[in-house]
Amino acid sequence: MGRTIESGEWLRILRSEATPRHHLLCFPAGGGPASAYRELAQHVGAGVAVAAVQYPGRQDRLAEAPITELDTLAERIAEEVLRHGFIDRLALFGHSMGATVAFETARRLERGGQAVTTLFVSGRPAPTFVETQRLHLGTDDDLIGDLERLSADPAPIQMLRDEPSLAELVLPAVRGDYQAVETYRYTPGDPLTANIAALVSSSDPTMTPDQADEWADFTSGAFERATFSGGHFYIDERPAEVAEAITAHLTGDRSRA
């Protein structure tokens, strides 16, 4: 019998189910904590247990140095998941940087014998995309400026300008994540057996629907694309709508989509 995801150094439980029919593990965007998915988790349908990855360098792992190499990050996460034993009907969801981390984690899980039913990738081009920016080498102002460009709500980002002590706490993890994304290079390999569902928003400056469709090349299973209105962080603007789409895909109930 399969096991459930358990809380640990890398994983935080956001929604428990006594007898879960599905398990969803969420991967935050760059600079983001596990708690960024708390509201999404509350909207996911009954029977879906939800957990999220807590990267080093934020919240209760603030004292730890960020991991600045994306493959290393995925390797550590996969080791933690595999340590729990086989998990029935495990799906992964990642947004922005988290999409690429989730993809690389899925590759390692499948090689380690852990099946992944669906990889949900949101707000990020396919792995062969090469990021040309080098913001991790720039100033704090450069990083804050890019966060403002992508944010759905500029107020929290403005706080980084207004309160230097807060920026001093937050920006090292942001810089480390930008470095992980900007230095990542895809290593060719077999496609996933997991289905892939690509989520994209209508006004995301970081990717297009055509780029979302390129994720189809990375699975031998089924592929589908869902488009939402909003900017890069559309998932923060409409968590209930995104959760409905996830639930519909996991349960096969397309009336919910």
C-alpha cells in the first residue's frame, strides 16, 4: 500500500486527507516559500492531499544558504520524497522557477521508481529554453525591479525598497533562485512517462502559449494546455480557478474545469 507525503526538512503539509485519493506536491516560484500555496491548497477538491516544498533560505529555513544550482535542488528534493517510500497517485505542480524544479524532480523520481501521474507546469517555458538575463549578478535594485515587473501586487515589493532590513533578509534567497534559473541548462534524456499539463496566462511577460505547448515534447504520456487570464502570478489572483482545473485533471471530472 502506498504511503502519504510526510512533513520533513524539505516538505510542508498544506492540506491533509484521512484517505487521500491523490497527492499533490507544489514547488514555489523563485524567492517564494511553501506557504505561497496555502490558499490554492484550500480550494483543491476533496480527496487531494497537498504539500509544498520549502527551499532553503526562507521562512523557517532562513538561516540556511540558498541552493543556487537547480539540478542540485531537484536532487535533494527527490531524495526526500523517495525516502518516504512509494506514494500512490503523486502529482507535481510548479510555477515559474518551480516548474523547472518540478520537472527535474519528476525525472529523478521516475528513475528512482516513484511514478508521477501528472506534472503541472505553470508560467515557465519548456526546459530547453535558455534564460539570457543575468540579474543574479546585478544590483539589489535590479532584482527588485524584476520582481515589480512580474508581481500582481506591487505593495509587498515596494516594502523591499522602503525597508532595507527586510530586503536584507529576503533578497539573498531571491538572488540564489535567479542564479539557479539563469544558469540552468537542460540535459537531454528520455521523456517523462507522467502526463504534462501546461498552464499559461494571457498576459505573462515571461512566456507565450506557443512556448507552453513545447512542454509536450517532454512526455511520452498525454499533454494538455490550459490558459488563464492575468499576468505572471495569475495563480495568486485566481487560486480557486486554478485549483478547479487541477482537481478536474486529477479526478478526470472535466465538468469542474
